[in-house]
Amino acid sequence: MAGFVDEAQIHAKAGDGGNGCVSFRREAHVPRGGPDGGDGGRGGSVWLVADPNVSSLLAFKDHPHRRAGKGSSGRGKKQHGRGGDDEFVAVPVGTVVKDTTGEIIADLSEPGGRWRAARGGDGGRGSARFLANKRRAPNFAELGEPGGEHWLNLELKLLADVALVGFPNVGKSTLISRISAAKPRIADYPFTTLEPNLGVVRGDTWDFIVADIPGLIEGAAHGRGLGFDFLRHIERARVLCVLVDLAPSAERPAADQLDVLLDELRTYRPELLDRPRVVVGSRADLAEGDGHDEITPGRADGDESWIDLAISSVTGEGLDVLVARLAEIVEASRRDHPTVGEVGFVVHHPMTEDVGVERVDENSWEVTGRHAVRAVALVNRSSPDAIAYIQDRLRGLGVDRALARAGARDGDTVTIDDFAFDYFEDL
């Protein structure tokens, strides 16, 4: 997986809505034709789409910006502007989206799943929309709404049926190269694997995906080494295949290896120990005896544990038995638990719809809320008709009551977006 990247940022900028048009019907023999300004087009949105053909977040590493099309402005004769094109951004299946505070916003764990990263701005209403009995010739229209704009963090959690877990140089890369078509880098030094490798294991009636997770070390759950980067790829695995080294040259006995590995999993995410797991003694061709004497009862998780089977990826010993057992467990997990470790979607509203009032200083206030901002977003705010419309719209939204409850006094300055006015309580 050359160029594998599992963390990146994206800057999503949706398109601005087009402005509404101020226009009046002008035809011979049609006096007082009335307003005919068309609406502006809606801005395009930025969507993240889970694409099974994308394997990493490499595309965002040096080029994080994604922008949707703008809506065009309306025209006379009630001609509405064209909407902006949406931008569809392909991300790997298993991508988790977080805001800048680290809160999870969406989890794209299903192929084809999509999530709107930035909402396109609404088009402004043309002057024809403001015709009313008391306003026969409105000489104003609405500005297009700015499109949403956000920096987001992307994290990829691999979707694999089986995760190979073990210390560096325990034989994970060799194993995945023997049971699948994956070709990871293999060498006799620690941390040969610096990025996850995926392989598909196929039988006559079944197949499953196995992930070679880079070697864990003691303290990985606390961030030692690249612990966090490695451990998150285990979260979605249905089955954990824990490898312990049976070779006499291993740095610690197999029993101690198992203790440390299970403790790291428990510390990082305790529910991982509830997943089905197979404990495998690796490099059995170098072990003294049959390798099973290396494991004694009484593991760190309080259960009696032992090597389920011993294998040698070099000689092929035990590989067929291991693959058959993993396939059986994976099939059972798929049947009983269709989804594993999914977060689902969290609705994210970058701007509240409700009106809010915040004190800026002793004599000034700021009104927030999408509807309040839209009420003052007019092409021409200097005309008496426009001012009257703004006053009526804000009163209908309850802005005057909200300011009075907050303690605003006559003469205080009130700001809504880029529009400012002096507050006076209605008599």
C-alpha cells in the first residue's frame, strides 16, 4: 500500500448562493408592470462519499481544499439563477470525520455512504418575491447566502475481518504473504511494517479480509511509539488473531508477550477483549518442543488462555488449520453481528437556526442565528421599503423580545452579521 496515509485534513468550502435580482417589468402598453426579479441559484454542497476503490487519504495530504460551485444571480423576467455544482469527494470506506475539537461528526463505514461536509448557500430571493399589498414596488432583493466553510479532520480505520496483532518481528507480514496475495515488506528487524497491509484470503465458498497491523510495543495504548496510529485499525476487526513468538530468540517468553498484548488492548479499548480471538504461536519451526508449553494458565485478563495452535509461515505448518478456523469464526460473526464498531452519523449544524442574543460590551449586542442573518441580507438596505421589511422580519422572529429579555436599553448598538442599528424599545 505505497503512499498509505490514514490521517489528513480537508477544507470544505461550499458554493455561495446567487443574489436575487431587482427588476421591474418594462413593456410597451403595460404601465406599472410590477417587480419581476428572479431568484439566485443555490450554491453547491461538498459531499464526502465512501468509495471502496480509494484505499488511503493520500489525496488530501498536500491538497486539502475542496470547493463546490457557486450559484448564479437571478435576472429580470423572473429568470432564476443556475444552481452551483455539488462537489463529491471520494474517501476510503472506514473514514471517520471529526471537527477541530476532536468530536466525531460522521463515520463513513459503508460503501456508497455519503455525508455533507459543507452546505451550499441558499440563493437570494428576487424582488418579485417581496410583492405585497402594502409593498407594491419593492426595490430590493435578497443577497445569496454564503456557503458553509469548515476544516475537518479525517481518520481512516481499516475495515478488516481479521486483525493480526503481535510484537514487531513476530511474523505477521510473512503470515499474510502466505495466506493471501498481499506482498508486504519483510525483513529481520523491528518495525519493518510501518503501515497496515490488507490481504484477501479466499476459499471455495468463503473469503475474508485480513489486516497486518504494524507491531505493537508495551505502552502503545498510551501513545508510545506509533501506538494510537496502529491501534485504531484494530477497532473494526471482527476477529483478533494474536501472534506470540515461540522462537528462543524472542525478547520475552510467549506468556509474557500475550500478557502485554492483551493489556494494551484492554487499556486502549476494553471491549476489544470481548471480540473473538485466536492465540497463535508463530515461528513454531524454531520453537523447542511443540511450543504449547510456552503458555501457562492465568493470563492478565483473568481467563485461562493458551495457544490455540502453533504455525510456521516458513514451512507452512498449521496454516491450513488456522485459515479454516478464522474463516469459521468470521462467518459466524457476520451472521450474528452484521456491523462491528460503527459510530453512525452525528448531525452537525454549523449555524443554529434559532435566534440568539449575546452581549458584546456594556452598550452593544450581537444577534446570531441563520434566520436573523438572512433577514438583513438584502441587496439594497438603504430604501425605506427594505428597512420596513427588515423591521417586520426581525419582529416576527422575536428579536425585539430577545433583546429586551437580555437587558438591552434604548440607544444600544445591535449587530446582525454586517448590519448594525440602534435599539429602541417599541412604545
